[in-house]
Amino acid sequence: MGDSRLIEEALGLPANERADLAERLLSSLDPPEPELEKLWVAEVEDRIEAFEQGKLKTISSQEFFRPPRH
């Protein structure tokens, strides 16, 4: 299958399948380092726990996307 045919086929996939394909292709270019991956998982778990315990200050999406004040 030629490159252009492959791209046409990929673009014809549903959005969720294209996203999965894109993620898999990008991962193949720069495979994750297992130790680094473990550190990120631990960080995410720590942040979720802190959020659930009310230890993190949250902001609304409106506040997040507000342009910075000078």
C-alpha cells in the first residue's frame, strides 16, 4: 500500500480510532522509558489524592482561560 493510500485510509477512520493510531505512531518514534513512566504515574496518583483530600486549590475553566492581567 502506498503512502498516500495509507493516509487516505487513516483519515477515513472515526475520530477515536485516528486518535489511537496517532498516539501509537508517536509512541513508536520515542518509546517511553519505563522508569520515567512510573514516576509520572506516581505523580498523577499523588495529585489525585491531594485533590480528593482538599489539599489543592482548584480554579474554574473560565478563570484558567482568562487572559493574563498586566
